[in-house]
Amino acid sequence: MESPFLWTVCQVGAEPALKREIAREHPELKFAYSRPGFVTFKAPTALAPDFELHSVFARAYGISIGKTRDPGEIAKYAATLPAHLTHVFERDQYFPGDEPPDFVRGRWAEPARAALLGPTSHPASQPSLVRGSAAVRPTDGDLVLDVIAVEPQEWWFGLHTHSDSRSADPGGRPEIPMPAEAPSRAYIKLEEALRRTGAPLTAGQVAVEIGSAPGGASFALLERGLTVIGIDPGEMAPAVLRHPRFKHIALPVARVARETLPERVDWLLLDMNVAPSVSLFSVDRLAHRLLGERGGLQGLLLTVKLNEWQLADEIPAMLEHVRAIGFREAYATQLAHQRQEILIYATSAVAPPLSSRARTSRAHRSRG
Ligand SMILES: C[S@@+](CC[C@H](N)C(=O)[O-])C[C@H]1O[C@@H](n2cnc3c(N)ncnc32)[C@H](O)[C@@H]1O
């Protein structure tokens, strides 16, 4: 099946940045329709479900093939399609973190889910439905039917072919439980980043995290068995501070001498609430030594705050800067749990090459 229409889902507030990005990277795609967190485009010719979009802000996308206001139609329509898997989800309704206390994610999607699977008391616990396949998560080449609740009683049908350039989670939103002891929601952001990028962090490696307080990300790294050096003048949570594999350097990063870091660092992480140019300057200063032959740095996980959405236009230049520092490959994406920020993931020559996820895009990727 083909369609000239393309649906995308993104963070609430990111729609203008997404539209500008698509105008730049895919000038043939014309904006068609939008709701908060949901934007469609029209192509001059029909697109197949395996169409690859070059986008930082579209968390998930596919061809748009119809819509209904009648939940009774959903199962009937789904039965006519050769999809391996169905993803049922709703568009974002609030800026991440601004959801009201009574908000339950999955309420809008629930009638569609019930039509396909039967009712459940835990809407969010079954985001991914399986039909005609043993796999719960799509694997390369699987055709996925997307049933997207765009309004409380309006469901859009989409199709996409899964590949490793895409998130395997419905609507690009993984469900990541937050452990009670994790000091901040940065725990979830880092876990999502690792899941999305496939960054090969393993026990026994050493990570330096710049902007580590209060310690959600450090907590995730320690849980995974890494040794962590956290740089932040702010206070670290006791659960992190007392961990035998954690060392706190309680200084602004500009006052940390390169030679005080260990000889060998495998991963550099940065999550400072400062302008992108300041973050990139800090990476530039520290990564230089860590990337050397003795340093053996494998990669960078850099959170870039887009304090103004206009900064989104500079993402290609930021990726060029990261590559100029000495990283081999770099790409950018916006995660479901990030606020007005993006993730830049870069790997060095000593890391395994990035998957084809990063290889497809001119927009969010840069290679030396
Ligand atoms: C978003 S918070 C980091 C959250 C943290 N990654 C976590 O996992 O909980 C941003 C942090 O950047 C730190 N920061 C800001 N400027 C800094 C600088 N010049 N050097 C080091 N840390 C800085 C702040 O103190 C703040 O703790």
C-alpha cells in the first residue's frame, strides 16, 4: 500500500521546528495538517511504508492511509492489512513534564486498543499489540500498522516498515519505569537515550558526566556497572555520592584540568543547563585529550538545550562541530522524555560503527 501523505509525531511545541526541518531536508514534502504533537505532510507522488524521513524532531512517522471516528471500524480495517504488528498510541497532548496531575497517558488510545485486544485496566501497559507475528517488538522489515489517537474520538491509520533507523516503541515513546531511589528524571532520559542509540555501554567502563547533579543519569550508569566521574558544582544525591564507583568533582567544568581526569575514559556525557555553544566548547576542550590513542573514548552523549527553538536551525552546524572535534559519526534526535532539548550521539573511531539509523540522514548526521 502507498500514500502521498506522511504522518509524524513529535513533542508538543516542536511542530514549527519539525516543519522547518522538513522544508530544509525534504523540500518536496509540503505541510498538510497539524495538531499539537502531530504533523502531516503531502508528497508529490505516493510513498511506500519504508520511506525514510531525515528528521531530528519526528519521533515516529509513516504513511497515512485513513482515519475513523468509529472504534468499531478499527478491527475491521486492521484485518484487511498485511501488518505484522500494530502500534496503538496517542499524540502528545502536553509539553513533557507539564501533564496535569490527573493525566493518564493512553486514555485516548484505549478504545482502539480495546477494539483490537479487548479491554484492559492498565492502558499504558500494553502499548504494542501483536498480530500475526511472534515478536512483540518489530524487527527489521516488519510492517507496522499505526493506530494514532489524534483526538479523543478520532483515530488515524498509518503504516511504516520497521528498520533500525526508527524507534521500535509505539509512537517513539518507550515506557521506562523510574526506580524509587533514582535521584532525578534524568535517569529516564539517559535510559531512553541508550535504548534509542544502542550505545554499547558496558560494566567496567569509565564515564565522565558533566552536569551530573543531582544524579539521575549517574545513578543509571552506576546501575549498569560503570565507574562514574561526575563534574558539577551542585550537590549530588547521597545514593550516588556514597557509591564506591562514583567520584564527584564539585567544580564548574571550566575549572577542571584535563589532566585530572583518568587516563582512560570510555564515555563522555554532558547535560548542562547552558547555551549550546558553551556545552560544545566544554566537549571540545575535554574530548580532545580523551579521544587520543591512550584515551580510547568511544562516544559522546550530549544533551543540547534549545533555549530558543530557533537554535534548532543550527543542529547541522552543531553536528559538524562535534565531528570536527574528532568524532567519526554524529547524529541528533529528540527523545520522548526530553524537554526543549535534543540528544547528540557521537562515536569515535574506536567504537563500533553506528547502525544504518544514522547512516540515512543528511540532516541529523555528519560523517568524517
Ligand atoms: C539538567 S541538570 C543535570 C541533571 C543531571 N544530569 C542528573 O542526572 O540529575 C544541569 C546541571 O548542570 C550543572 N551545570 C551548569 N553549569 C555547569 C558548569 N559550568 N559546570 C558543571 N556543571 C554545570 C548544574 O549545576 C546542574 O546540576
